[in-house]
Amino acid sequence: APSTSEFNSICHEALAAQGISEDFGKLSASTEASVFQRLGIECLVFGPGLSTGNSHAPNEFVSLDDLEVARRFYRGVVERFCL
């Protein structure tokens, strides 16, 4: 998403409200984000927990605290866009 877009601003605000780093970067992973972007749909790849060295591996896990932070982030974004 363009750095000046409303979607980008709202995601930054929701991240800041949760004390999560607001530094956006590019992700080299298998998601549908690039497909959506080519269709003109702004998107952000975000999820709870540690991904590097943890995803798609034996004993993969996400802590309950990380799930709660993600829930609050998603709720903040939905409240701004939908309510």
C-alpha cells in the first residue's frame, strides 16, 4: 500500500496503540498479498508470534499473549474501517 494511503495510516495507528513496531517492510514469503496488490487491493501481512525459525516446523507455537496483541490490532483496524 502506498505510504500515504488511509489503510496504511490506520494500520500504523493500530500497531502503535499496541506498542508494536510501526516499521513496515517487504516480506519474502508465500502469501496472497502480492496477488491482491496486483489487483489494486491494499494489504498488510501481519500475524502473531515469532515466524523466523518457528513457522512450519516441529513444535511450532504462538503464545497466548501474542494472540491477544494480534486480536487487539485486528479489532482496532476493523473498528476504524467498519464502524
